[in-house]
Amino acid sequence: MKDFNISNGDKLIVVSVMAIPILFLFGYVFLNTIIDNRTAKERYLDYVIDDYCSGKVDSIYRQKMNHNIMILKTNECEFQVEAEWENYFKVGDSISKHKGQLILEHYRNGKLIETLDYNKLNRE
């Protein structure tokens, strides 16, 4: 097989085009985790505080492609249930999670039966 006669300048360009984007990607990921002083729980709470879901639970299923997480499907949304809360819900229950709050209200037969707080989850 013939050896390619590539000049040093061309080799530098090829290596730069391949290496610089990868270095930027890894640099961003690692730098972001080093600079972010929040705990994993604080990052998680910041993520779920923007969730909104309200309505009567039509069905309950597991998403196999998403770590087999339990999903409550209402007429408005699909809500991911925390592992610690999986045994609480039945089809026909109602849920209410408002954007900007870390509280999930769980209703059965029109009565509030429990208030689930994301702050009390065991996340580390």
C-alpha cells in the first residue's frame, strides 16, 4: 500500500479539525462540573422545580428506555415518579405539581391524601 505524502502543515490542520472540538467538549463538561458548587441534590431540585403536571391518572407504565422509570399518564402530561413514591399511586388518582414548587399533591376520590415533598427525597 502506498504511503500518503502529506505535508506537516496538512497534518496539523487535520489534527486540529479533529482534536479541537473534542477538547472543547470535554473541557466544557469537566469545567462545568468543577465550577458548579451545588450538590447533586441541589442540581436535581433546580431541574424538577420547572416541571408541571396536573390531572387524573389514566394509566401507569414503565419507560424501559429510561431506566424503567414509572410514568403516570394524565390527559395533560406524563409525569415521572420518583422511586421512593412508586407504591403510592393507582389509576384514577389525581396529581398536581405546579411549576416553581417542589411539592406534589396526591388526591384520591377528590380528597388530598398526601403531599409529597421533593426536598425530603434521599438524593445525594
